[in-house]
Amino acid sequence: MKILFAVGGSAGHVYPALAVYEELRDMAPEVEVIWMGRPGSVEEEIVSREQGIRFIPFRSSGLPRFSPLRSMGTLSRLPLDVRRAVGLLEEISPDVVLGMGSYASFAPGVAARILGIPLLIHEQNASLGLTNRLLSRFASKVLLSFPPPSAEAPRRKVRVVGIPVRRGFTRVGEYLPRGYLLLLGGSLGSSTLVRGLAEAAPALRRLPDLEVLVSAGKSGDPEWIREEFWRARIPAEVVGWIDDMARAYVGARLVLSRAGASTVGEILATGRPAVLVPWARAAGGHQAKNAAFLHGHGAAVAVPERGLGRRLAELIPALWNDADRLRSLSRRARSLFRPTAAREVAREIVWTAEGLRWMVPVFT
């Protein structure tokens, strides 16, 4: 069995795909997994540490949403991207293609359609992104993280399975309302969250047991962050990148984070109370939708970027000193988590590979 993963763009797409790979490897030990992603990217760096996956560099362009001129240039390159993807898929000859929603999935997904290869897509966010909306029209199955099924996808193809999360997060113990404030800005980091917390320092300094653990992210500057918190007189440990994120959640009393899909899945899996600050420029507003879903179910507190320092100065002390509220957020977060998500996606892959033969290509 040969499966092609078409995944890239950010860790929010990569880590859920790796969770699926963990289950797929156990379910079908003979499986051969090929991963198509950008060369020199975050996905290549992360995937290169995994045994059993062959990484194939494939450079493709995203569709800029805020620049019409750049969009025209990208559209003109899409046929070439698809043609190159068709050539690679003909050479690889996979039984199934799995797309996880980033723009890196688009050309391989279209190539799968052209060659008649079954295509499965998974959406990690609370609404379908642009790539998945386009691919859903001819995908064999559309797997979603959040109910209800999106009206943007054909309902006969839709199945809600949850967000795939790596096994380490599902083994994190029950929540205890003590520990540190864990600040996460996504895989690239967030200066907005750092500045917001520093601006809230006068109120936070009144919390005698407050300590902060900060993941600077790939684009963050740990030295600048340390300087910000030193000036604010907030005790903080700043690391460039947390390799064992599951362990970081173990000691978290409260999480302050962006609302990317991978982080949202980890918060639900570990049942950690969280304040979510969605990135306002996230494609299609997907982070705001993720945060709104959790907030609406009482599983997190969502706040906008505007006036963040003032909001955090009021919110964090109130939460920090309210053990009952923290436990309530924890319970509701765990209640939304679907622990079998990665396994269900892997099962769909195996069922599709074993049950479907290649169809006649659309184009000859």
C-alpha cells in the first residue's frame, strides 16, 4: 500500500498529518508513505525527523488573498504546478492521496483527480479553507474536525472525525489548577502576544506565583522576548522551540495562545484552560472561527487582538485566582476532544486503498 501525503504551509497542517501517520503505520505496517512538501520548509524540517516517510520536494505557490496582482501571477503558474504534480504522481503511483487543506495540497489533489487516484481531504479548522472547498467537489471523502458538517462540501461525502492529535498529548494527565502560564504563538511565534502580556504586567505582578513559559517560535527572537519580560518584571523562561510540547502542557495552569488548528487540538486533548487570541489576518478568518467555536462551548476564552494588553490585565488575574472556572474550562475542552480522530482518518485511508481501484483517468 502506497499513500501520498500532500501537506505543508505550517505546523498546524503538518502535526495532524503526522498523527494520522502514527496510526496508519500501526494499522498497516507495510504501508509506504511519501510526503510532498516545499523544499527548505517547516514541513521538511519536521518530517525529516520521522522514520519511514520519504520526503519529495514540491514547490508550489499559494493563492494570495490580499494582492490581486500577485494572485494573477499565481493563477498563471497553477497549470504548471498541476502538470508537475501529475508527472510526480504518475511516477509514484500511490493508491490514495491525502490532502490536509493547505495550498500545498491543491496541485497534488487536482493531479489525483486527473489520474483517477482516490483523494481524501481533512479540514483541521472550524470551516473549510479555500483549498479544501475546491478539492471537496471531487474528493472521495471530506473529513472534518468540527460539527456540524459544512454546507460548503457535498454532505454525502462528509464525515466529522475530529482533529488528529499525536499520541503524546492524549497521555497528558488530568488538569490541576497550578503551574505556569504557557504562551504559544504558533510555529512562527507572536510578538503581539508577547507585547500584550508585557503591557498587562502591572496587574500580573500582583500574582505572586505567576511564571511564564514562552515558545518563541521559528521566527521569534528569544533575546528580545527575554528583554521584554525583564523590563516588565515578569519571571519568564523563553525557549526558541519546544520539541516536547506534550510535556509543556503538563505543567500549564493556563495557556495564552493563537487559535491555529494544531494548538486547538492540543488544548482539547490535554484539557488545559486557554485564552485564545486569533490572528486577525489568518486566511479566511479560520483562527477566529476556531476560537469562537471553543468559546461558544465554554471550552476556552476568546479575545480579539485590539486592546490586548488591557484585556489581559483584567482577564488573566481573574482566571488565575478562580480554580472552579479553570476546572470548568478544562472539563469542557476535554468533552469536545475526539480521541479517535487520527485513527479514523487512517481507517478511511486503508478502506479506500483496499476498496477502490483506480478509475479511468479524467483526461487521456
